[in-house]
Amino acid sequence: MKEWKVLFIGVGSIANRHIKNIVTVVMQRSEKIQIDVFRSGNGNSLDSDIKSFVYSVYYEYSEVPYDYDIVFVTNPTQFHIDTIKTFHKKGKHFFIEKPLCPTWQIKQHIIYPEKDSIYYVAAPLRYNPVIKYIKENIFLENVVSARCISSSYLPEWRLGKDYRDTYSAHKDMGGGVSIDLIHEWDYITYIFGFPETVKYIHGKKSKLEIDSDDFAIYIAEYKEQIVEIHLDYFGRKPIREIMLFMEDDTVVGDLVKNEIYFLKKDKKILFNETRDDYHKRELNYFFDLVCGKETNNNDIIHALNVLKLTQGEL
């Protein structure tokens, strides 16, 4: 029976979600796992719902063992690169929470994996049932144009926390809608590849008390398609959709409701899934990747290229 030894660096909300999901995934795989965490000491105590899953908690680098199968980098974005450089000898494989780094670090030196090591950057929406269906079932050569939108209200993102104190509100902490909502560019490149040209408009238009961008709009041209992307922090009703304008129909993928509509055919497909379902699907893929059963579809180079697209660069 396979036994995994895993270290989490940073234990915020996404790490809590990953820890709970990993326990379920590993059990379903009939495997075992030891989960340790490394903390800066500045955060709150571990949430009660994950305490029972955590074996050891470390606060000093010197205390951390060197024999981890996997290191999960789930601390704030601006620390990802330094964390990878510091901890790369502590573990063999790395799961790095998206985005890889703030935009100002794109051109800085990044440590690359040791031989036989895998560095994977999270891309959970690729495993969302709507995106999976489009990728696997839509004849993309019939798509003339695609329009994507992710619109939601930043003050309602993290209940119980003042949005003005979050990294999203501050450009120097890696915030801003273009990088916060990197998911859209990630799944667009997953579906269509990289565009030939891209135009980018961004800035702040709302009355939100932030110094980061609250909107980003892109127009990207492919050889056969045109793609539009709209991202914002100020939409009062969450909208996350991809519309495909095809030769024979218009297809709307709703990533909030997990539904697909064929407008011409008047057909609807419903996916009875939750956010945890596609996060678990990604974790299963990652464990298979580490076991040599999959190829890395979002390594550091690919993640950096997607990050450049968020800034309108190719």
C-alpha cells in the first residue's frame, strides 16, 4: 500500500480545502497519508475541522524533515517563488497553488525541478464538469468566437474578513483581478491553446477601497477564432460563463450553476457536482502524475506563459 508523506506550507482557506479533499482522495485510492504543515506563526490556530488530519506542525525551517513526497505551496502568492527556492530540497514533488507568482516576478529567476521531480501549478477549472465537457465533446473547429466572463463582488468573496485587508485589494501583494481570476486564461489556453495576438485594457473604475485593478478586458485573436474575456471585482451577482458562438448553435457554459445550454437546440445538460468534486478530480490527476501515469499539463513554463497573457503579453 502506497504511503504518502506531504507537507503544506501555509494553511489558509485553500489549504484547508485541499487537506480535507486529500484525505478523501487518498482513502478512495486505498492509500495512506501523513500530513504535516509549516507555518509562519502569524496566522490563527488550525481550524478544528483539519486538526485531526495534521500529524506535525513546524514553525522553524530547521525542524522540517527532508523526506517529503509532496510539498504543497499554499501560502500567499508573493511568497511562492521564495518558498520554492527555500524548500526545494525538502520534498521531491511540488503542487503550487495558482497563480505561480505576482506579475512583477514573471521575469525573475525561478528554480526548476530536480531530475525526476514534478512541479505542477494548480488549474482546478480544467476539472470543472462544464470545461471538461466542452474540451471533450464540442467540435472546436466549429467555434467562430468565444466570450468569457467572471464577475463577482470582492467584499463578498471571503465572509467574515474585511476585503480591504486581503491580498486581492493590494497590487503589491499580488492582487488585482487579472491575476486573481487567472482561471479564465488558463482554461481558454487549455481549450484553444495560445492566441496569436491579444489586446488588454485594465484599471480601476468602481468605488471599492482597493489599489489593485478591479477590471480587466481582453480581446485575443486565433487563426480561426476570436476570444473575448471580461473580469471584474464589482459584479453584485456572481457570473462565470463561457459562450461559444458556433456554426450551428450558441453554447453557454455556466460555471456557477454547473450547467450547459445549447440555445439553438434548446437543450440543457446539468452536472450535479460541487466545487470539492472538481478539486478532488484535480488531486487525483496530480497523484497519478506523480506516479508516472499522467503528463504534466501545467508545469512552471506553461503557468508562466499563462501569467504573461494576464498582462496582455505573449
